[in-house]
Amino acid sequence: MPRRVAIRAALVRLGFALGRLLGPPRSRVVLATSHAAAISGNLEFIREALAAAVPRTPVAVLAHQPESGLRGLPGAALAAIRAGFELARARVSVVDDYFLPMYVAAPRPGARYVQVWHGCGAFKKFGYSTLDKTFGSNHAFVEQLAIHNNYDRCLVSAARFAPFYAEAFRQPIEKFDASLGIPRTDVFFGERRAEAERRVRGRYPATTGRRTILYAPTFRGEAITRARSPEELDLGALRQVLGEDHVVLLRQHPFVRSATAIDPALGDFVIDVSDYPDINELMLISDVLVTDYSSAIYEFALLERPMAFFAPDHAAYEAERGFYFEYQTGVPGPVFEETAALAAWLRAGQFDLERVVRFRNESFDVADGHATERFVERVVLPAIR
């Protein structure tokens, strides 16, 4: 085990021991994420629902964005101690990603750990499915520290994905629940959708009256702290073909910390929306999604709108990370390796929506705008009461 991980684990255990001194777990809820300065998506939806349903229940938010180098060590140490302390005191702890503090100390009697994961479906591989790949842990590490353990329940968007998550987490398939739905998908329904669309459209008025393309590639790199964006898509060439009746919303992956340099000449064609907190809300004003390997394809399918995949490096990405299905035939849209071909497809506007609808129906067992409500009522409230 790397020394820095061993030190972090020891600090988590220290915080956990301190939390135990205060007595048994209390009616508290922990919402925790990794590699981010704030919670979002599923966790933010759950926090809002808890504030409405049980406003007096204490909720602790654990969100820490690591910094590289020595200057990041004090913050990382404090975050590790606090994580252990809060996990020891709460009846329910909910995470949406890999979260090391959950794996280094056994849960206390009466405490429940829930994994809601940050993406729907099962697209690119993660967890134990990536052992010894360029991206992921290795066998030597997991022999010393079992990752993704201690979960009591894990959400999946459809039961057919449970075997993939069971492999990625090395957990019994019985722990995977597709009956509740995914909280973050609630934004695609009812008044919540209408309010979010008005909010996003007000922030980006240039999208009104123009076909809006959401370009949301996933990150590249063997480590999250060194994540980078792909650079193969020629936005200038795209503009020459699409013209003034199109606009591109450029959304970098949240792990990428350096802004993409946009040619000033493209100022009326490309809008950098990477700082917008919720990609699902951006989808509401987008007519087409262009991505490569992002699990955003599952949520965008709920809108039953066209998707395209710009992936000139898909063979290399397959070797680095891997997929849970055959990439070329499994994604719900055409795959392009050159900007010119993608631009021509967008300009023609001949989209196969049947493929998208089929993908949507296969990807969600429950999607009706009430997933967060069910999660709070069936998972959180029984535990804290």
C-alpha cells in the first residue's frame, strides 16, 4: 500500500475512534463524495429532500478536493480525520463514488452505508473491473485494502446492470437495488424540469432559437489529479459547417481543473459551461449530445434526443479503461473519428431516435421524478428512526 494511503487510512481510523467515544451512532446523516469541493447530483438531491422531510436531522457533508504537492497535505489530513469521525457518529452514510474512509473501518452496529454512484447505467469500467489497467488499482493494493466494501445497499438504474456493479464492487448481487430509481434523474420530470430549464436558459440566452449541441467529453489520464480534456475535436471546422444557427456548450469533466482555451473568434459559437454545477440541467436546453465515453448518455436518453460519439482514440481508451459492452455497437448513436464527418452528420439532421428510445428503455427500470422521495422514505428515514 502506498505510504500516503496508509497514512490517510490511519488518520481515518483515528477520527473513527474519536467518534466512537461519543457513544452509539445517532440520528445523523453523512453525505460524502471524493475529489470534489462540494456535493452534487444524487447527494445534492438527497440533501434537499432531507431538509424538507426532516429539517431537524443533522446532515454532515464530506467533500474535499485534493491538491497535489505538500500544500495539500494539511487539508487532506484534516479531511481524513473528519471523515472517520462523522462516519462513526451517523446512522446513515451515503456516498456517490469511491470513498476510502468507508473501507478502512468496519461500520458500527446500527449504521448503514449506501452507495448511490454518480452515473447511471454501466459504460466504462471501474472498481475491481479495472484492476491492473493503466487507470485503476492493482491486485497488490486491494489485497491490503479491500475497496468498495462495507456497503449495505447500492443503487443501479436497471436490474440488468447489477452484475456489472457486483463485479466492480465485489459485492453480492442482492445488495443492488433498481426499484427506487436514481435521485438525480428527477430533474427530467414535472415542475422541477420546467424550473431548471428556465434557470439554465436565463444563464445562457444565446441558446434560444439555435440548435444547441452539448459537447461533454470525459477526462483522459491515468490519475484523477492529473485529468485532462481531449483536444481532437476541431471547433473551428465545426463552426464552418454548422454556421450561426448552431451553438456548442462545452462541458469539461469536473476532474479537469484547467480551462480549455477557446479561440476568441469562436465566441459566438462556443460557450464554456464547465462551471455550471449540474450537467443534467444543461441537457434540458440541449438538442444534441456529443460525447465519447461519458455515462451522461444514460440520462440524456431520458430526453429521447439524438447523440453522437466523437472518439478517435476509442481503441486506446479501451486498452486503458475498458467498457462493459461493445463500444461501436452498444452506444445509442453513430461513432465518429473525424470532425468533418461529425459536422456533416449534425448539419444533415437525420437522427435515429428509435435507437435512443430503445437504449432509454433498457437503461431504466424506474424513472418518474420521484426517486429521491423514495430513497428518503425507504432508506434514510427507517434507519435514522
